[in-house]
Amino acid sequence: MAKAEVPEVVVARLPLYLRALEYMAERGHDLVSSSALGAEAGVSPAQIRKDLSYFGEFGKQGLGYEVAYLRSQIQRILQLDHCWNMLLVGAGALGHALVNYRAFEGHHYRIVAVFDSDPAKVGQPIGHLVVEPMQGLCETIQAREVTIGILAIPAESAQVVAEELVSCGIRAILNYAPIHLVLRPGIRVSYLDPVASLQSMSYFL
């Protein structure tokens, strides 16, 4: 089945299954039922079976799933059989935290460059990297085969910078700026806004 035919909500749940399988592998589990996997991932067994059916048959009736095999298949589906190079725009406090977030590389993602428009930050160390000027954006994207951009900048700058990233070849953006980006079709954007999440939660408190 083509990727376009798989609902986005299904794809969004695959990392939950992968994480649950990784935890189970660490605990020495060889087999897992859809019920046990669902309990670990916070998803119903029926939903797991339906989601996985979009990509093939992975389990055996009465036995469940082989943990190592299902984990490798989900990694393949999510294209985690190689490392994805990313660049970060924004060398502030959030940018420093993201560069030093070691879990990225453990999950096949690697920040290979950091950019900022502030001359005072350019040339300064940030983790194992050095902050670069925005003028070198396109050259770095092409030379280091970067396909994912991360925005950790103020909202008022995000749209312009996002458009520049796309024009230089970036195909996906992880956006921490509290603004909706309007980009051409085919560009994937994921939004992470902690304040919006807190505001939603506070309604229920």
C-alpha cells in the first residue's frame, strides 16, 4: 500500500509501538501479544492489529509477534535503516538543549549544523558544533545532505526562515516556534508547542 493511503494517525502511532517493543527487548521478551503490546503503548489490541495490517502480516495467531522481527519491520517502515541528518536554526537556550539531547542519535537522527542570525552567537560553540551564519544555509544543506530542519526561533522569524529552508532543499521541519507555517504542498511540518499543551491540560485541572 502506498504511503499516501495510510492515515497519518496510523503513522503517528508507529513510534509508540516501536518504543514499547524496544522496552520489551531490553527486558528480554522474545514474543508479545497484541494485548501486552497495547498495554505498553497505551493503545487497544484491536487498534494495533488494524494499524499493522496497513503494512502487512507480522504476527502469528495464537503466538503473537516476535519482538525483534516486529521492531525491525517498524524501523523499516519508518525509514530508520539509516541516519537522518538535521540542522537547527536557533542557538538560544532551547537550541543548546536540543543539540545536547543525546536521544536523537540513538534513534537515527543527527544534528549536523546549527545556524543563528545573531552575530554575537556565530562562531560560538554549541555542544560539539559551532554556530554558523545564516548565509551558509543552502551550501550546508546540500553538502551534508540535510533533509530535516528544526526551528527553535521566535514566532516572528519562523515563516521566513522556514521558506528559506524549503528553498534550499529541506523536506521536513520540526517547529518549536508558536506559529502555524504556510508552506508548499509536500513539505512535512510537525509542531511542538509546550505552552499550548499546558493550556489544554489546565482546562481539565
